[in-house]
Amino acid sequence: MTTLVNPADGRTVADVPDTPAGEVAAVVQTAREAFEQWREATPGERARVLLRLADLVEGDAEELTRLEVEETGKPAAVFRDGELPFAIDNLRFFAGAARSLEGTGAGVLSKGYTSVLVRRPIGVVGSISPWNFPFIMAVWKAGPALAAGNAVVIKPAPRTPRTTLRLAELFAAAGAPDGLLQVVTGGADVGQALVTDPGVDMVSVTGSTETGRAVMRGAVDGLKRVHLELGGKAPALVFADAALEHMAAGVVMGATYNTGQDCTAATRVYIDRSRYGEAVEALRDALSRVRPGDPWEADSDIGPLISAEHRDRVDGFVRRASGRVVWGGAPIDGPGFYYTPTLIADADQSSEIVQSEIFGPVLVAVPFDGEDEAVRLANDTPYGLASSVWSADVSRALRVSHRLDVGVTWVNDHLPIASEAPHGGVKGSGFGKDMSQEAVQEYSVTRHLMIKHAAPEARDSFRPA
């Protein structure tokens, strides 16, 4: 049994039974049986179920908002008016993508034969989703896998399981085969059982880089396909011609959204030395206007961190940081696990505060001299998920963007996403794409069908062809 705690006030909100690790195999077997039925469904049939699911999610908005806010502490308006409509749009996109997963007519590749390339589902997908965006990440895991014709067994983070459990209930109500989308709950032992189960054909994980490494080790013996969306340490490169007020608003939004508990969060700001002092002041002013508060109050910009332990972890990074604290730098007194939005300037590039993922509302500013140094500093971490470039010079923005070792670069903004755009990283941020048609392709395989043009000749006896 896992006790769920509201991070905004520290109160218990629910107790959720854990799935015994020994029962995971039976869940996977049920998913296998459902897969055998779902794989033969037409694209149109899959699409109709996903569209019904999207409608049911839309109708369940208030209950999903209550569950998500109680477990994560994020502002209700952020989830209800932003993340939830986007998740619904994702589902409707995946419904359309289910009807667009086409193979390729490859033509005559060998004399006397016609080859056709078709895409087929992989089988049972074991998914592990994180606590920072529990509902939308469950959609990102389940949506493309189901659209491609797979079955899914998903394990949400122990602290935030209820919106994922609710998603599975709504999917069943949408008319899906029994057992096609199932949820197992619990900790690392349940995750390990899911990853290593021989009935799981693919593993998809969103989590820390360390979690990704552990999952890859667990998947090795079964030679399972692995999809990983892992940590990040996104740089924002601010050039001398950037509009500083606009930049500060965008970077601070990117740094504090979801209280900084976001792998794409703007965490490192590299600023042209000629504008460094001005830019730091602009960032401080923008950060000072970010309002932590009660998730149910309309004027709250950010909520608490997920737990007391995580708040202490974030505070430890700040206390050990090189450089100077320009704004914030301490927990907030009172109920809940709140932390002051924080800006640290003049940090050393090799220091922990620059190199490690903090996962909190902490922004670090560092000056640079010239475009080459900006790119070098931006690429100088183990991560490669997201970045932004701030400049009025379109040529420079494009030139710099092409040199950054990341999965996505935003120009003069930070964080916007679209259902049609792939999301995923390189290096220590993992591999594979969420969202877009590419995500659906991640959960399918190409098969080669080779057809002989003429019937074979009749033979009186065996002879070599």
C-alpha cells in the first residue's frame, strides 16, 4: 500500500494498493491476449476507440483535475486549462495517426518478385511514467502504442498513480478490448518485474537518466526494444541583440513551469558578456514576480515541489552552488513543500549547479564571449533534450541552433510544443520520440513481404531451383 500525500499541505489524500511484483506476469499475459485481438482491428476501429477516449477524458475534466492537483500540487488552472486540453488533443492526433501508419510499396527489388514494406505492431509494451506530469505522460506512452496496434501495461510513479488508473478506466469505457491498457502500481520491484517479463516486447520509460540506465540493463536479456525520454539541462543562449524583457519573461516561464520539475526546463542561461549585467537584472525582476501559492487559487503561478525530500535535494544544490544567489535560494516556511524561485549568477561551468539536473525552480546565469563559446558551453553537459536561442538575427539563430546537440531548439521562446511535433533527446537524455507520427512509428516495426510474380514450375522430382 502506498500512501499519497498532497505536496501543497502535507496531508494524506489516499492509500493506493501496490500490485504484487509476482502478479505482473499475469497482467502481461492478459495484455497479450488483448493484443491478439487489437492487432487485427482496422485503423478506423482503433481510431474510433481513441476518439471516444478523448471525449470521455474531456467530460471527466473536473475529476482528473482534482486527482492531478492533489497528487502533484500543480496549479489547477495550469492542468485544467493547459495540460489536460493538450492531452486531449494528443489523443485525437493519435487517433488520426492510427489511420496514417502506412507501409511502403517498394517495387521490384529482385527480378521476378515484388516487395512490399508494411508496418506492424510490436506486441505488449511495458511503460513507466514519471510523477511530474502523470496524466499527460501516460497519454504520451499509451496513445501512440495503442494507435499502432499494441497492448500497454503502464506503471505510474508511486506518488502519482490515480490519473493513470482513471485513464485506463476511461479507455475500457471507450470500448477497448479487456486488458488492452492495464496499470500496475508500486515501486522499483514492480517496475523491474515489468521490464524483465518475457511477455513484454518493448519498454518505454520517461524518467531520470539513472532510471533509463537501469531499465536498459533489465531489458538486455530479453533483447527488448527500448524507448527512453530522460533527464535534461536545457540551455538558453542570449545574444547581445536579444530583447531582454521578452527574453527574461520567456526564460523564467521556462525555468519555473511546473515548479521547474520538467526535463525541458530552462536551467542554464548563457548571456553575451556585453549585456550580462542587464540580462541578470531582467531575469531577477521577472523571477521576483513569480507567485508560489495554493494550487486552487487563480493567482498562483507555481505550486510546491513534489515532496519534502525533493525540496531538501533542491535546497542542497543551491547551498552547495558556486556563484552568487541573486534571488531566492531558500525553502518557503509554512505547510507544503514550497521553494523560492531562485537565480544564481556567475556559476562555474564545471560545477554541480551547472552540470547536474536539479529539477526545481532554479536558474543559473553564466556569461560568454562569442558565438563559438556559447555553443561550446551549451553542449558541455551530459544531457541533450532541449534548448533555446534568443536573438533578433534569424541567420544567427538558425546557425547556432544547428550546432546544438539537442532534440529541440526554440528561437525566442522556451517550452511550446504541438501534438504534430516530435519530442525527444540525444546523449544522456535518451532516444526515441514522443508525440507526432514519429512516436507512432516508434511502436511499430517494418516487415518485408516478397511476392513471386509467377507460380513455380511443376516438377516431376526434386531438383535445385
